[in-house]
Amino acid sequence: MAQLPISIAELYPSLRGDPKEGSQHWWGIVSFAGALDAHYWGREDAYVTGDQLIYYELGDPTKKIVADAIVVLGVPGLGAMGAYRVWEIGKAPDLAFDVVLPNTKRKHLLEVPRAYAAMGVRECWRFYPEAEGTAALAGYRLERGVCWPMPVVAMPNGAVVGCSKVLGMFLEAERLRPGARPAHGAWGLFLRDVATDEPLPDPLGKEKHRAREPSEQRGALAAVGTVGCR
Amino acid sequence: MAEVAASVDELYPDLRGEPMENTQQYWSMHLFAGILDVYYEHRGDDAYVACDTLIYYQFGDPTKKIVPDVYVLFGVPGIGGMGSYKVWEIGKAPDFVLEVASPSTKHKDRFEKPSAYAEMGVQEYWRFDPQARYTVPLAGYQLASQGYEPIPIRLRPNGLLAASSEVLGLTLGAERYQPGFREKYGRWALFPRDRVTDEKLPDHAGEKARADAAEAQRDAERDRAEAAEAEVRALKAALAASRGPSS
């Protein structure tokens, strides 16, 4: 006999494989991909897109994965595309970014990083918009098929910061202040150029919901850059 | 015997249900929904904008479900991050739905989805095709007693396709991307516009940054051209001087 569903959550799950698990998922992608897309305007060899299906082994269509956002550097002329076939582009994306919500956590522990490592993604980052505690951001550097965690540091104001060598940018996850749209999630993700020390504008204008930076923050940030980016 | 797949496209199709089918679909949703979200937040409206999330529209029947590309809900304050949208929990259906067309959804977007949206009471249903290969770039429908009725779309002399969305309180304008814009966005762009000023609503970071970059590029090209002209003038002058007064 078939088992009866026991709860509304089981009967009407938020996760169905195809749509997003929640509104925070979409807005997390927009913040990351939108900020970088604007930043790389005019650079023909930098390509950013979101919610992208990737096939990474010719001859095996089951070797596929969906990245929430990808960054490809050094391949000029990439335009509109459907699925990203690694052998057609000639290389894997340099960076993959995923927004992780409670239901997809397990997948992101093993399956996703394994696929990225197999195809040769150099760095992958995960952002947890509904994180509790400080685990709102995690980054991995992938070398010879192995994931090495990137340093992620808690700042004096509670922000969690990592440094992406591939982008040359700080990724700053920060608990948003009251007044921010709950649909965007409890945490916001912001980018800051390491070279210029300038923050990238957030496509959703979430800067106004950030906490102030205490003066000691700058020193702590520089330390993250030293460890992660240089 | 199983059929042999005929092409790489069949073996590795763009559509797998879960991700966006192509970059044009992703960026159309990204830009449109982002602009609306920022606009309504700035105005302080109780608007909830969401993309690519699941709606269940009939209690007791979990097969009655649909995933709009973009939807907007007004007048229900305090909605936070939400997984699936259950119409009976929220108390009403979204007020506005936009579907962004892609090769595999053209049939579904025109025939299947509108009947579901009408059934659940979505006031306005819009369709945008960034490639405009399969349909016209923009179409809008308003719910009436007999189902959806088309909203008139006007072609302006400058090529803009414009129509009014009563629910959003905005004009929706589809325009061709200028050459030089990113191919990944598609051929057509959909911008919400202010009804009074007819200005495009700002796309908080992207559009401004792109406009700045385009202007900087034009400035740089002009500077280069001017520098080249100045150099030619200087060379001509030097040449004339070297020939001396006798020549």
C-alpha cells in the first residue's frame, strides 16, 4: 500500500526540482549575478549568467548540474546560450555560485562540489540567506579534483567575509537590518573590489539595510584579503 | 529497440525542467523583476515580487500547481521569504503574472498556463518573448467574466511596443536592444515605464552602470579620435615647417 503523506509540507513541498525553493533563492542570485554583470560591462572576456544548466562530460548526458550563477573569464564572445557544454566552450566556468536553502543543504555538501571539481571549476561559493549563526558563506578552491575550504572570517559587525581570488573581490555576507524585505532573506550578500576597495552597487539597493562598519573592520578585512586572495 | 538520438541537442537538451532554458530567459526575468522590486520598495507599497516559485492553487489537489516566471502580489503585507505559494493560505492569487517565452514553453504559455491563471483569479497575465521568434514580443491580457481579454498594445513611431498595466500602475514597453548590448539578454528588452513621465524605471545597478560604461566608451572613442586628429595636425605642421619657407 502506498504511504499516506503526513503533512502539508510533504503534500505541497516547496522544492520540486524545477522551481526555486523560495523567493530568497532568486533574489540571492540576482544580487550576485547582477552586481557582477554591471561590473564587467565593457569587458568582452568576462561572462556572467544565472541559473545555468551545465553538461560536463561529452558522451554522458547524466553528468549535469545546475549552477545558480557562473562566471567565465578569458573566453571572449560568449553570447546567448542554452545549456553550457564544457567541451563546446573549451573550459569549465571559473567560478560557480549557489544559494543554499535548508532543503538543498545536503546536496551542496557533497554532490555539487564533486561535480564542480570534476569539471574543473576553480572556485565555488555558497551563500545561505537564511543561515543561523555565522555560516552564511562558504567558499572552496578546487585543485586537482579536491575542494579546499577558503578562509571565511566573522567581522566585528557580524558580517561574514571571504575573498575570491578568481574575482579579486571580497564576498561579504551580512545580516540585513529590520526594514529590509523579508522576501530577500535574513542575510544579504555584497561584493567589494579588492583592488579599489570599492563596494559594487547591489542590484536591489540593499546597501541601505547594511550595518555600519566599525573602524576595526578595515584591518580585519585586509587580513582576509591577505589570506584568501594573495 | 530504443531510438538513436539524432543530434547533440537531443542528447544534451537545453531544457531539463529545472534551470532556465537559456540566458535570454534568465536575464529578462532578472531585469524585469529586479526593477519592479526596487520600485515598489522605494514607494513603500505592499508588493511582493517573486520569480520561478511554485504556486498551488487548489486546496486538496496537489496536482493543481504552476510555476510562473514572475508574479506580483499586492495588498498582503508582511509576507516574508516564502517557499511555495498556497493560494488558500495567502487568501488570494497573485495579481500579475509574466511568462518569458522560450522554445519549449511557447505552447504552454499561450494555452495551458492562462487557463490555470484565470481559474485562480490572476487579474493580468502577460507574455514577453525576448527573441520574438515564436510570437510577438509583448502580449497582455486582463481577466474578464469570460476569461482573458487582450490589452491593446501600441506600436510607437520609435519602434517601442507599449501597453498599460492597470494592476502594476505602469506602462510596459518592449524595445529592441541596441547593437552593442549583450547578446545574452536577447533581442528585445522589457522595461516598466512611469505612466506620467514615460521614463524607464531605473534598474538599480545594472542599467545605470551600463549607461555609464557606454558613455565612458563613447567619451574614450571621441578622445581617441580627437587625439588622432591633433596628432595629424601636429605632423602636418611639423612637415610644413621642415620643408621650410622655400617650399
